[in-house]
Amino acid sequence: MNIKGFIRNSLIEWEGKIVSVVFLPYCNLRCRYCHAGHLIVQPEQLDTIDRREVLDYLTANVGWLDGVAITGGEPTLHAEELIDLIQQFRSCPMQVMVETNGTNPDMVQRLIRDGLVEALSMDLKAPLTPEDYRRVTDADVNVEDVARSVQIIKASGVVHELRVTVVPGLVGRDELERMLPVLEGAQKVALQNFKPDQCLCPQLRSVTPFAAEEMDALQQLVAPIVGRCVVRGRDHAALARSSRG
């Protein structure tokens, strides 16, 4: 397993913390709105980041950095290699957050059970039916695995966030209403307005994201049933219109 991306400092990935972000290659999904297609389709064409470089940076910044977020791609595809990487990060020492699509609940359970993570972030792609998941991810997904991952995470006591990316015509208010029973009780839900540029699906690149007031309305729908609901990319519609002239 090679590291294919490294952000030294981020205030976005893990709320309230300064973290480095490590990107791992490959994913078992092909989400139409994904803007990291380079990581999942042909990651071998990307430069590999030397692991020693990452570890040296983390070690040199202990006391200023709070931790490291491991994302992708889908990190849980790498199993034992992921565990090894986490253990190296923790020895720096660093707190660790893993971001996942929830299709590997056994691995999610292991991360929690073995005390390997301080935080988890999971992307919920669509209502939990095979048809909805295929429409969004272009993959055959065992939605029972996804449901199990959500249950494990919500019951874990580990700091967690469920993320939903909303896309006009793909994941909107109707889909979000059907997802409410799954989201209910989460510590935090992040509603993410999609970014049309560089979407894996070319047709979505001409779609205008939800307007700010629409994102606010979606937030009001979710907020009463979760610990906290935040919006990311509230003004993406305005930025998209500006970039198109």
C-alpha cells in the first residue's frame, strides 16, 4: 500500500483539531460525484509519498499537530497494511481518524475494538436500498453492511461524523428524508454540497449545486434528530455560476 497524497496541515478534516491528511489509493465504489477519481481509477499514475517523510513530519510536529486523518479512496480495503500504518502514526504519537464508506463493517469494528482510532467519519451515500446505492455509486453494494457500520459507529462512543453529499437530481431532499432513520442519533452529521468540477461522472460537471438557502433547509430537516448538523460548501452554487461566467 502506497500513500498517494499528503496534506501537512488541515483545519477542515477533523473539527477542532489541526491534523495532517493522508490519502490512500483505490476504492470499491465509483460515486458519480466523486472529485478524487485520480485516487481510485489510476492511482499508479500518481506520485508515491515516502512513508518516512510523513512519519518524520508528524514526529517533528508533535505538540502542534493534534493528529492525522486517513482517507482515500477507501482505507479499509488495505486491512493489515492500514493497521500497520495506524500503529506507526500512533507511535509518533498522534491521534488517528479514519474516513470510510462503511462497506467493511468488520474492519470498522476492529478499528474501534482495538482502540486504534480516536475518531471515525463515514460517508452515507444514499437511502439504504441496493437500487439507490447503485444509482449513486455505480456499484453493487451490500447495504446491510453499510447499515451495520452505521450502527457500530453510533454505538461505539468514539467521536464520529456521518457525511452525506447532496447533488441535485441524485441525492436531494426526498432521498435525505428516507435516510433520516439511519442518521438519527448520530453525534454529528455533515451535509456536503457537491462540487461539480472534476466529478467522476462528466454529466454532473454541468449541474449547479444546491443554493445556500436550499442547504439551510436540508440542515433544518436533519438537525432535530442528531447531536449536531453542519453544512459544508453552502455557497458552492454561487462559486459554480461565477466560474462559468
